[in-house]
Amino acid sequence: MNDCVFCKIIDGDIPSEKLYEDELMIIIKDIAPKAEKHYLAIPKKHYKLFSEMTEQDAADLGKCIRKIGDLADSLGLENGFRFIINQGDDAEQTVFHLHMHLIGGQKLTTRNYLKDH
Ligand code: AMP
Ligand code: ZN
């Protein structure tokens, strides 16, 4: 059984505030925002790490990133945004389904990184 929270969100089994969806990804609001605007762009395919990606996954992720470029203004990120992908234990990745953090909507400082230390 797949108990991945992001797979459940993609399947509609867990509610989310969804801002965008296409055949490759969804964009939702992060449940614990670290800045005025904090979104998660989540590829629909489940994998955790870059090192697990197939060539097709890499091509699809590239398309998702390019699409984020088109969507940024409509997401309120017209003045820029921070783009973060946590990978593994040292980055304190907590959801093991690769996802891209989009953080902005304000002038960002070191406080708007994801982890507090
Ligand atoms: P990471 O630490 O990079 O794995 O990021 C996981 C992110 O997912 C965190 O910023 C969480 O706040 C966020 N998150 C976890 N569960 C949910 C959920 N059900 N809906 C929206 N965001 C979530
Ligand atoms: Zn998943």
C-alpha cells in the first residue's frame, strides 16, 4: 500500500488547496507556509531522489520547471521566488515524493529557508 501523502493529494484522497494541475504535476499551497507565498509543485510520478529518475522523468521535470516559469506571475511570484528541492536526510526531506518548493510574495531573507536552526 502506498502511504505517500503527496500521492494521496494527487489522487484526491487527501484535501489540498490546488492552484494548478496538468498531466505532469500539481501545484498546491504548502500547509505550513514559510513566507507570504509558499507553494509545492509536485510531479505526479512518485519518486524520492534525482538519483532514481529515468531519462523520461528528467524530461518531464524539465517541462514542469518551464511551466512554472509561465505560471509564476499568476501565482503572485512576479517579483521572483526561491526554488528549493530537498534531497535526503541532510536536507531534512520529510515527504519522500520529489517536490519543488516555490517561496516568495515578499522580500526573502534567510528566515524564509525551510528549516529553522
Ligand atoms: P520537505 O521537507 O522538503 O520534504 O517538504 C515537505 C513539505 O510538505 C513541508 O513544507 C510541509 O509543510 C508540506 N506538507 C506536508 N504535508 C502537507 C499537506 N498535506 N498539504 C500541503 N503541504 C504539506
Ligand atoms: Zn508519492
